Amino acid sequence: MKSLIDNDERYVKAFKLFLDRSTQHQSMTNFIHGTVSDILESLGDGKDKLNVIGVGSAGGEIDLEMFSQLRQKHPSITVDNQVIEPSGDTDRKLQSFGVKDSRFGLH
């Protein structure tokens, strides 16, 4: 079996198939709006900047949902988000998300 890491197109296709057949994104969104919401409230207390690392962020939708919740709790905080993601297509998609007062680095 070939590794998905060697072929961006196969990687993206396999990930989309996984999302179509799973409840992973909905489960993560529910988790962010429930459990993580209180954690995010205390996480940014007294800080003007947060350093975040995303590993395997895929399309970035879950990361952005978490940033959205963080912004609601701490509107003036700057986020430095470093992403490790094997898909070049996903890297380009994440770069296109213009999150104000945030910096994205892709690796």
C-alpha cells in the first residue's frame, strides 16, 4: 500500500472521504463549544499573545472554530499559529485564511 504522504491529491481525497463518513468535525465542534470554551476563557487571561501549534490541521476548519471562540473570549489577543500539515493543498488553504492579529507559519 502506498503512503498518502507521497501524493497530495490522494491525501486530500482520502481525508475528504474520511470526513464524509465520520462525525469527527461535528464532534470536535461540539467539544470546542462545550468543554474547550471554559478552557479558552482562562487560557488567555492576562496575555497579549498566544503561541499555538496545529499538527495535522487538515483544512483548518477546526482550528478556525477554536480561534473564533478564543476571539470571543479575548478579542485583543494576538495568536501566533504554527501549522504542521503534510498536504500542500491544505497549506495553501490555511494561508488564505486571513485571521486578524494572527500569524500563520506552515511547515
